[in-house]
Amino acid sequence: MNNRTISTTAPEPGGLAAVRGRFGELDWRRYVIYIGFVVVFAFFAVLLRDQGFLSPNNLLNIFRQTATITVIAVGMTYVIACAEIDLSVGSTAGLSSVCTAMALSQWGIVPGILAGLAVGLVVGSLNGALVSLLGIPSFLVTLGMLGIAVGVAQWITASAPQPILNDTFNTIFGSGNIGPVPGLLVWSAIFVAIGAVVLSRTKFGRQVLATGGNRTAADFTGINTKRIKFQVLLISGVVASVAGMLYAGRLESGRFQWGAGDELSAIAAVILGGTSLFGGAGSVVGTLFGALLIGLINNGLILAGLDSSQQQVVRGAIIILAVALARKK
Amino acid sequence: MNTSETAVEMRSISKGFNGVSVLNDVDFEVRTGEVHALAGGNGAGKSTLMKILQGVYQTDSGTILVGGKPVQISSIQDAKAAGIGMVFQEFSLVPSLTVAQNIFLGVEPQGRSGLINDKEAVRRAREVFAEMEIEVDPRAHVSALGTAYWQLTEIAKALAQNAKVLIMDEPTASLARHETDALFDLVERLKRRGISIIYISHRMDEVYRIADRITILRDGRRLLTESLSDVTPEQIVEGIVGKKIEGQLSYQQRGGDAASASPILEARGLTSGKRVRDVSFTLRSGEILGLAGLMGSGRTELARVLFGIDPLDSGEILIRGKKALISNPRRAIAAGLALIPEDRRDQGLVLDHSVRDNLLLPLLDKIARGPLLDGGAGKKLSSSLIQKFAVKVAHPNKPVRLLSGGNQQKVVLAKWLGTEPDVLILDEPTAGVDIGTKSEILDMIRELADAGKAVIVISSEYPELLAVSDRVLVLRDGSITRDLERSEIADEESLQLAVQGV
């Protein structure tokens, strides 16, 4: 080892380059979601100050309305960071709301919750097994599952809403408050906190990112990438089923339509939050802000008096703009 | 030779990135019908110079002359129009298309209707191959062909677009010996037809074999341009590395008697598919075992079987005398094995992840505190690995993609040695690595064996194999044909004969 005394840092000629190298890590593109959030917030705060945008009630409303998307998007972050996709989350939420409502009216609150979770476990395991064991692309598996789940939900209820009269359930899942804090905000906070810590600070999280970043290398490193793929889809399914129960609690009923289209909002939130659509990089906190930004835009556009067709156009344009700004060069 | 005309001339080229100078007033000239080797350590500026010639980067100052006339090369299209073609190291072909479709990609011959005329493409592709005097079916799908044919298709693609200068970057890296020979024959024929070749290679023997002149870059400056008949290998190595290195590429007798040490790994009748057939050998602690063989002889496949990537059809693996069921890499790692894979970019690293994350990936259990990972411990562990293996990184948080080939390989090595394996399998550990890093890696291998680890080295570079191996197994068609003690191998020549089976 005669020539093993090389320093660990490459010499950087010129002080300027060294400074640039250090600040290069503070790349504003990585923080575009936070910048965008602040800009949109400030914009609405000024523009809509007379419409009550800044009133505490309206702000809490934004949280309430985005809670289910936030929860779903936390699970989706894992799936996308692992270079997969889950299109079945919205209809899984719908099926879960229906099963919870039906089991609850028959047997009570605990079986109701278990029925909802069982939906997530079954759908998630099926998605995971088909993707990891049979190697079918998750796009196709979950696209099929999207149809199956919503079809089952509609079928077993004969398209009828299933009212939930259990106040305890409705209070816990959605309608209740803890002091001044809406229960839904607490739910999102719990999911985001756990999701963020697990993704960035645990072995499992690292293995998800490595599998998404380069599956072959992850395999060669001794990571069971099949199991990881299974697990992320299972997580996504279970998390979506909890979101379904949050719908059920807030709207005091189970309906097959609950959650319809949420997969797209969740994917948008995840991508806005800086998770790579090609896997390998992901941020749960970014996802939270992605979901909040979407909620913010929805709320602001409603207050501004745009009708729903105009809202869709503006929302779509803002999402494309944000992703375009955040993309890597 | 001085009278022969110039194909390409680059005059006082300078280029910097973010204020850091990468090329400084470099002159580079290639004559018509010449094979001109371009050498230099990692970071010397070879690839930047070539990217300027290809139109990927624009030069900050200096001029480029093609056929004596100044040209403005500001895009890849400009470079192609000027007759400069590139044979990519990572091939730029579309595997799902045919050879002819790839050759004429973007410049497809069209019929009068404006639709693509595939027949015409096939006919013209045949012409190109006929001129190259090689046989390739233009209608074959590229995905169905071997690596050597991919390269020939690349060359045909450049020639079909009337390239007068071909840039070849490590063209033999993935070729077997006879394929290399065929490529060199082709290079000779191209030379005779007045085509110039810029040849980038780390393999000294190849440079001497086919190049007429050599230009060496060091730290972004031109060190020398010489006819190869006027320069010795020692001078070239010295020019690249910047100091004289001796002995790294010659065998060093190491202390200790490997033959009496206890066996760590025993393979008994290993068979897997068609590439590994009834392979048996014993590996002792402190021993470096070389695996020699042509491409497709089953070297890599044997490594994959040992590491649990490919399934074992029959036979058994014993670790320290006990039968080990190695059905996947996790079990292999648990049994004390580590594999430095052949393709570091695809199999060894998550390129977009940081150096630190890559280093820690197999070591996550070591830095776990309860269910969470200890960030501080991770930083400490990765820094100690970076220091120990002298990886040159600007910052451990930077993506590993930004490192040079040699440093990427060091990251892979460090990552695996962090697991403290008993048996280390290295598949082509120095491919695409500059000569300075190469000797560091060879030293590292010797040091590991001295520390009692058992090492298996797979390499198509015989000098390297002979430099480190205590014993060499020769593989052919998946079976061991020779088991040679180092003392039985006189020189590179005799090992090559053993591999060729003569």
C-alpha cells in the first residue's frame, strides 16, 4: 500500500468552485414544492383575503379535505420510490368504506374496522403477489385491480350507499376533533410522521430506495427485491383501506364512489413532492406538501368562484408547471 | 509519415466546467489512415476532448480542423456531417430493431412514396458489411446477437454515415480474444481504406499492437505525442500515472503456505445450466485463485452460482467443511461470501444514490439502533471506508454516478469489504479502470489474502491474473480443463495457450 495516502477529497482548484460545490447541494429544484407552496399560499392570501381564505376555519378545511389524499399518497410514495405504481388505491378506499360500513352495521365497530383493513390486506397482497411473483408490471396489475375493487364494491352494495350510524366510529375516523385540531389532521400527521421516518431512517426504507434505484444492484447486494416489491404494494393497499375508513367516517357512510380518481391526485402529490417517477428517490414530507398544494389550489379556485371545469384546467396547468420546474436537468 | 495529410486537427483546445479547467491548450492531430491511441489516467481529460470532437461539449477556445478546413462542431449532427463517428463504450443501439434498422436509424432510405424502404436499408447494410469484409445478417434483431456483433453494427452505422474518423473507447472491454483479433483485423482494413481511428484503451498490449502513434494527456494538458516505435511501455505508464510504478503487474511471492491452510470453500461437482458443468475445486484461506477462460467459458456463471444468483442443478458447496445451501445472495453473504460483479454500473451500484448510501447498503444492520438507522454511525462508517480504500470523492453525499470508473470500482470494493467476508469473488475487478487505480486494486487483493481471506479473481487480462494468482483454474465450455500452480505458468504466453486449449 505504498500509494494509499491520497486524501478523501478531490482538490478543487479555486475558492469559487469549492463554494459552488458546497452550495450545489442546496439545489433549489429539490425545494420547488416548498417554494411553490409558499408562493401559491401567498398569492391566494392576497387575492382572496376578502373571501376568508386565511380564516382558521378555511385553513382547517383545506387540511380536512386533503387528509385522505395525504394518507393515500404516503403509501404511494413507497410504491413510486420502488419504481412501481399503484392505480388501485382509489377504488380500494371505496371498497374499504363499503365493507367497513356493512360489517359495522352487522357486528359493531371492531369487526367494521377489521373488515376495512382486511380489504387493504387482500388487495395489497394480491397486487404484490402478482407483481413480485409473476413479474406482471404493476401498472397492469393495479389497473385491473382498480376495476375489480370498484366493481365488487358496487356489486355487494347494489350501488346503494351504506349509512354509518355509529357515532364512535364517525368521531374517530374523521368527524371528531381533538381540542381545536380536526381528527383528520391528526390522522395525516401520524401517517406522514411514520412514513417519513420509515422511508429515511430504517433499513426497510433504504432497501425500498435501492430496489427502485437499481434492482439488479440491489439483488446483487443481497436485498430480497421481490419481497420489497410485495411489501410496498401491501403497504399501499392497507394505507388506502385506512383512507377509505376516513372517507366513511367523515361522510358517515360507505359508498363505492368514495376515493374514485384519488389515485391520480395521490400520484400527482407524490411527484410534486419530489419523488422520482422512475424510482430510487422519495420524500414523504415532500408528498405531504404536494397533497397540501393540490388542496390549496382546489380551495383557492373554489373561493375565487371558478366553476369546476375551469378549476380542472387551472389545476392541471399548475401541476405540470410545478413538475416541470422540479425536474432534474 | 510527416507528409501524410491530416484527417482531424484540434488546436489549443481549452475547456472548463464551473470555473474548473479540464482541458488546457491541448493540441491533438490524427492523420488519414492512422490509428492514434489516446491515453491518460482518469480525469486526464480524454473523454472531454473526445466529447468536444463529437459535438457533445463546445470548446471554450481553440479550433477544430477537418481535412485541413476549420469546422464549427456545435452539435452531434455537426460532428457526423464532418465525418466523425463514435463507437460507444455503452452501445447506442436499439435492441428490438434489426441490424439494418439500427444502422440507418434517423437516416432511413425512403421510397418515392416517402415511406421507409426496409429492403433498400438491408441492401445498403449488406454493402457496408461487405466493405468491412465481415458477415452479419442485416435482418437479424440486435437483441439476438452477441456483444461483438453489436460493436460491428456500431462501426457499420458510423461507416454508413460516411465517417472518416472513428472514435473507439475501450472497444475490447467486452470481447473475447478471438473477437478482439477479428476487431483488430477490421481496424487494419479500415486503415487501408483511409479511415482514421482514435483508440482509447487502458490495455497497453493492444495499443502497441494496433496504434501508430500515441498522445498522452495528464491533468488536462498534452504530455506527449509520439510514434509508438519511439516510446516504451514504461514511459507510457509513467506518463499516465505521473510517477514510475514498478512491480505491481508482476507476481509477488507472498509469505505463508496456502497449501497447508484450511480449506474455506469447497465446490463439488457444481452444475448449472449449460455454462457450469461439474466444477470442483478447493479454496484455502489466504489463497488467491485465478479463473481464466474466454468469454462464454463459464467464468462469470461460476461466480454467479457460488453467490447464489443462478440456481444449482446439482453439486454442493461446502463452507469450512460444512454443506452450505446458497440459494440466493442473502445466504451467500451470510455464509461469508462477497461478489464484486462484472458490471459495476448495472450490478454493483445504484448510480443516482450517494456514495455513502451505496457504501452502507449491505451494512445497514451494522448501523441500526433498534428499528432506526443511526445516521451518525453511518457517516462514520462510510467515511472510514472512503478513507481506507482511498476513494476520491468531492463529498460522500454526491451521487456515485459523478465518480470516475476507477473510483466507482473502489466504492464497490469498499462496500463489499465492509461486510468483512471470508471469501471474496472479483469478476473483472479492473475493467475500464486507469492503470494507477488498477495497481492499487491488485495491491488490495494481495493484502486481503495476506490477512487470511480467500480470493477468487476472474479476469480476461492475463498479466493481471498472473500478477496476483497463486493458482489458476482454466475454464472452457463450463468445465475446468487445467488446474495450474502459479509456478507452473512460465509467462502470459503459456497461460494463453492453456486457455486456448492448445
